[in-house]
Amino acid sequence: MNKYIVYSKENCSACLEAKALLESKGIPFEVKTLGVDFGLLDMYKIAPKNHRTFPMISAIEDGEEVYVGGNVKLRELLGV
């Protein structure tokens, strides 16, 4: 089972949805918050430049961080 990283921002309902989904499936995840754990320019290192919404979700696969996408991609990966 992969661990996920949810890159979030304050007052983000989609971010809360991603966290709730992972919790409901018992999947381990870490939350990183914009302005606390990463800055605006760091977003370009996390996600492709065309991803402009939150959350941005990555999976840890074999010790490497692999960008997944947003909620839609997360639901697809989890079969929801």
C-alpha cells in the first residue's frame, strides 16, 4: 500500500475531501500546507505546470515521490 502526500491549502473543501477519502480507506498519508510546509514556487516542483488547483496529491512508491494529480485521479486510483 502506498503512502500519499496531500498538498493542501487553508479553507479547501476539495483538500478535506481527499483527506477524508484516504482516512476512510485506511490509507496512510501526510498533509503539507501551502505557506507552512511549501511555498507557491515549490508547486512547480511538485506538480506539472498545468496543475493549478488543490489538492495536489503524490504517492510514495519505492521511496520516490510520484505525482498523482487531484481528487479525480485519486478516486480513479482507489477505484471509487
